[in-house]
Amino acid sequence: MNFSCKKCIAAILFSCGISIASAQYVTLPTEARQVYESANTALSNGDFSNAIMLYAQAIRIAPDNVMLRRDLAYTYFLSGNKQKAQEIIEPVVNSDVADEQTFQVASAIEAALGNNNKAAKYINAGLKKFPQSGILYNAKGNLALSDKKGGKTAIDAWQEGISADPGYHGNYYNAAKYYLANGNPVWAALYAEIYVNLDPYSPKSVEMKKLITDAYQELFAPDNMDGLPEFNSPQKKSSTVTNSLNQKTFSGAYKATMLNNAVVLSGGMVTERLIMLRTRFILDWNRNFTDRYFFTLFSYHDKLLRTGNFDAYNQWLFGAADNSQLFSIWIKSNQDAYARFEQWQKDNPYMPAVSDPKP
């Protein structure tokens, strides 16, 4: 593995929350904390040798700190020395002080060694200790895929993770990809947008922004005929959703409202048209369905509309992925509006709720 690949893997795994600051960081002696931060810098640069040396040095200062031993094992794992990683993590994961990330790392190491049963055992033990852990449900779904148990087992785990810990981003990412691949563009688009809001600075957010558009393209595909009104059926000439989709479910209501406004995409699925579509959608949704199917994402959209930030939000969501050159021009022409949106977004982060609709 070359240096750039190592660096990329390290960055991705850090973004997944494997090595995160915790209460144990606060309890570190000052000297150990300084060494630990240097080790993290080395790891993020793909310098595994120095990272290992520095983590080990920090452990000598604070030998009972779970975080240090977990991150040392994780670094050995990244470097390709899975046996050494296993040796370091086992006494920690089998102790009473193991945290969520310890179970996650231990499971990943065992899976890499081909010990899938042991990997699953660690995940299940972790969930027994931390039943609300979105991180561990995410790992459970990933393990199910690698163990070839099928996508159904994996998506069940990711959905459990969303229900248990709706503020954790990883399950939305995997669920969005699953739903797009399995013909459910509604939940692919919704979960991808939730992911982007929860983890906006991750490289995966770029992928999820494009996935939203891909899901819309599937939803509005020419052969998607289930949203057509019945032939020769009287319809009211109003803004009320009138097509024949089953509106007794959240997904049916979503599809009906989207397809009822599809005419605005006649000029193509570009950012400006998507803004029109999504603006009309929220207005119709508020009129017809918000009391029946309250959803925090749509409530967030409504707040963005009411504060005059919805256009900028959608530019942030679609602009660069649609046409980076046009997005740059828009930013230059709307600097104040975009700055206001960024500040508003910082002050009003989106947070999903346990009560949100589910597939």
C-alpha cells in the first residue's frame, strides 16, 4: 500500500468516529496528552511507524487509558500488522472498561483476520453494553455484508442504528446507498441528505450530494408510471396532490407530492430547477401532510424557507456537484446571502429525531 492510500484510509476511518476524543482524553496527564496529539498527527499523515512509537510512549505515561491502547491497536491494524493489533486490543475489549470504539476496532481486526464469528461476538457484546450505539449498529451492518449474509441483514442493522441513535451519521450513509441500489429512491434521497447535514465536512458528503440527484433521477424516470392519475378520473384543479399514489404511507405521500411538482424539471435536473421543485414540495407538504407525517428534515426545510436561507442551502447541497463553475459564479454574486446561510447553519444544526418516519 502506497503512502497516499495509507493516508486516505486513516482519514476515512477517523471520520467514521473510530478514534474520537472522549472523557478519557480529558483525564490524560498533560504530557501524555501532548504525545497523544502528536501520534494522531502522525497517523493522519500516514506515518504509522511514528504514530505507533508515540502511542506506545503515551501508554507508558498512562498505562490504564483505554483510548491509547485502542488507538495503538487501530494503528497496527492500519499498518497491516493485524496479529499485533489483535494482541493489543484483546485484553482491553475483554475488560469491564471497554468503550464503543474498542468493540468496533476489535471486531474490525477479527474480521480482517477472517474470524467473523469472533467479530460478531464483539459487536454483540458491545451492543449489550451500549444498546443505543449507532457506531456499533453500523459496524454490525458492515460485518453482515462482509460475511455475505445478504443486504437484508445489513439494512436491518443500519435501520436499528438509526432508531437507536438518530444523530449518528454512518448508518444513514450505508442505508442511502442500499436503498438506491435496491429501488427505493425516496429513502435513498432522504437519508443521503440527512447524512450530509450530520457530517458535512466528510469526503463522503460529496458522494451523498450526488446520490440525492441520482435518487431524484430514478424517482422521475420515464418508466416510473405509478404516479399517473387514473384514466378518465375527475380531478380537482388545485394545488392539492391529486395523483393516484397511495398517500396513506409516508413514502406514498412523498412520491405524490414530488411527482405533482415534476413539471418544474422540464428544463433539466439542474440546481435552479431543483430549488424550485423542493420549494414547491415543502409548501405542498406543509399544506397536505405535515400534521400526518411530521419529519424533522422537512421542518428544517421550512425554517430555512422562513429565514430566507433555502436557496443558499440548496446551492450548498447541489451547486458544486451539479456545475462547479456556475456554483462559483453564484457564490461571488451572492456572498452576503451565502455567508448568512453558513452562519445560520452553524447556529441551527439539523438534528433528526427518534420519532421521524422510517421505511
